[in-house]
Amino acid sequence: MRVLFVANAWPTPEQPWRGVFIERQRTGLQRAGVEVDVLPIHGHRSRLDYARAAARVLSLNLSRRRYDVLHAHTGHCGVLAVLQARYPVVMSYVGYDVDGVWEGPDTYRTRIATGIFRQLSRVLAATIVKSERGRALLPATGLHRNHLLPNGVDFDEFRPLAREEARRRLGWNADSQVVLFPSDRGRYTKRFELASEAFGRAKRSHPTLELVTAERVLPTEMPLWLNAADVLILTSRTEGSPNAVKEAMACNLPIVSVDVGDVVEVTRGTRHCHICRPDADALARAISSVVNALPERSDGRERISHLALASTTHKLIEIYLRARERGPGPLGFHDRRRSSSRRALPAAE
């Protein structure tokens, strides 16, 4: 099988963490024997890159190189993917493109774009959402071609390591209790101000508490950061299926989070993981609860064994196989197998 990824988040030399979860998905597919090409769109550098990507997608209608499926990551890439009418399109919603919470206040333009992205699910060969919350926002037409599939976790890369060893390798203070914020503090959707306020209130009871933000962290170092920390805090306005939560669970790191994306489902029943309303006092109490239980960690790794990369890769390949039997580009609602069976029926006497 040969697949083309169309992705507007992809690692670059200056931002190796950008879209790394998509790169890991490609790694899983390649391990399973699937050939994956990538059309990266670096729209953060220049909006013209979308125009260049559109031209490349259009050229697929005449290109000699053939694919079984185009996999568009995000609604923006889904719009580009239907510019060709040769291959079926699978589109993964990542969060903002289905719930409409973008990197900034809501505008008329973002509402229109979100509406278009949702409507794509009516025509594409298959769509993927990361959570039931996202699935509930899609139109009923096309839901039978929608699949719930969170991103998988590479258990070889994200695995428990002694906290002391991780801190020694990172040069962190061995005696403090670290609350890890797993994102850029400047991103609107991540709501760092709420995490900071909750941390400040928890610190009143725990003077040695430290807040560390995982900004510009190399992907290869992230497992060390998760093992060196004492609790992960997630305060996002929007998420699909936050990779940081699943990766933290794979390292048995306790989690304090607001109810966003699929965090409730993923962490349900996990020791020392707390889901709170978006309130600084509630989050601070949860942080204190985790700190008071130290040095105990969570049992998250065993709770998410079903989200190991090999397992989610197998499910993704099944989605590709189903999509391959449907129409190309904007005609994905067309079932080619059913049409073939109708043509094969004998004429009535």
C-alpha cells in the first residue's frame, strides 16, 4: 500500500517538535510495511506554501506516481486533498477544525472555516476523530464513514525511567516537586494563565513546588522530561486526543487536567490522575493531592496498552483499506463495491 500524507504540521530543522505526532504515525505505518510519502505545508513560514501545496495536489491528477489513499491531517489539508479526483481521501480532525476553538478569539472567518471542515465529512471516503466529543459535532450524513482513533504512543520511546536518573541527565534540582506544562505558554488554546494561577495557589502549601514549561523541547528529550516531572498539568481550551497526556501515562506520570478532548476516557480509573473543572482552586487542590502522594506514580502505562502505536497503526490500515473501495477526492461517499455488484446482476427475464 502507498499513502500520501498532506500535513500542515511537520517537523522542520528549526522546529523539530512541530507535528511530531504525525511523523510518529508515519513511522508506525512504515514499520507495518506501508509506503508513506509526505506533502508538508509550512504555512507558519508563508501562506504561499498553501498555494504551492494546492498546485502539487492538482498535479496528482496527471502524475505517473500512484497512491492508494491520500491522508489529510487537519481540515485545511482536507480542503486541499479534494482538489484531486483520482484517489480516495481520509481526513483526520485534530481538534480546532471540528470544535472551532482556534489559536485566538472566535471570528466570523474561523466559524465559516470550521463549518466547511465539518461538512467535508459528508463527502470524503473516511474521516477520523480523536474523541467522541469531536464525533458529536459532525453532521449525521457521513458518520458511518467516520472512525474514532486517537494517536498511538510509541511504548519503546515513552517508558518509565527512574525520576532521579531523568533529573540527573537534565540537570534539574533533585529536591523540588515539578509541575510540567507541556506546551508553549504563549498559545491561546493551551491557556497557560490558568495553569500558572493554579500552580501559584498550590505553591502556598508546597513551597518547593516548581513550574516548568516544555517549550522548544526536542522530541527525543520529551520522555526524559515526563519522567523527571512529578505531575503534568493540562488546561487547554481545546484538544482532540492530547498526545502529552498519553505519553505521560506511558511514563506513569500523574496528570491534572481539565475536561477536554478524550482526557476523561483515557485517564479513567488511573491512579493519581485528576480531571477538574477549569478553576484554579480545583486544579491547585488536585496538584496538592498528587504531591502529597509522592513518591508514588500513576499506573497509566498499563491503562493505555490499547493505544500502543502498533495497535493504532493496525486500525489505521483497516481504515485505509475501507477507504480504498470508495470514490476519489470529493466523491468519497460513492461505494464502488456496491456499484460493481449492481453492474454484475443478471438482467431480468
